[in-house]
Amino acid sequence: MRYSQVILSCVICGNDFSVFAYRSTEAKFCGYNCYGEFRKTIPAPMKGKPNLKLRGENHPNWNTNREQVIRRTRKEINTLEYKAWRKEVFERHDYRCFDCGEKGGILQADHIYPWAKFPRLRYMPENGQLLCLKCHREKTHRYSLAARL
Ligand SMILES: [Zn+2]
Ligand SMILES: [Zn+2]
């Protein structure tokens, strides 16, 4: 049995590559080199003991991500997909700011590869990081690698 192939463009280098059609939604990179580039840019989640008291609805800032609500249109952040992504980013990073490690401040789930420029990376948990408000403001130049792409 032969599978049909589709042509996609790599989210990192922009080159076309072909994959079997059934993989077209998950395939994002032309090969291991570009996948490696992606992994390099993505910081590993901070390891730490989960503070169970501050999970879920007990967390003081659960659901109060107001700045982000303002920045994105309601339609975009009300999708189940976005909510699931955000939840996964919070859990992956243990509700801590990636930069200063602070827990319990106002945290924002942020895209490392920008939302607007990399639509196919929007819902990858690896593409999310948590930043407190203070660190979020300083972020722009710090992650210039991702911004240059
Ligand atoms: Zn590539
Ligand atoms: Zn911080």
C-alpha cells in the first residue's frame, strides 16, 4: 500500500519538505538539524518540587492572566486548544517564572516562537514558557534568537 505525500514548509528554515499525508499535522521540521535548532532555543522546564498547595484553583493567580487577555483577541484565547496549551505550560513549568524562579506571582504563559509568526508552533507545549510580569517585560531582547528567525 502506498501513502500519498504532502509538501510542507519547515517552521525553522522555511524549506519545503515532503511527508506522508497522515503525518502532515504533526510534522513541522524538514529534518533533525532544524528540530535540533528548535530544541536548542527552547529552554528546559525548571525542575523543582511541585508545591501541591499552589496547584489548580488554589493557585492565587489561576485564571487571572489579564494582560494576556488584553493582548490577544477573545476568540483566540477562548479556544479549548489554547486553554489546554496554557494549562500544559503552567504544569510543565511547575507554576514558576522561568527567569527568576518565583512562584506565586502573576505568571504569564508566553510563546517562545512568536504566536503570529509561527502559527504551527502555537499549541506545542515545548514552545511555551512562564514568566512573571517583571521578567516578561525584559524578555524581548533576551530571546532575540527566536525573534530573529
Ligand atoms: Zn528546516
Ligand atoms: Zn520572573
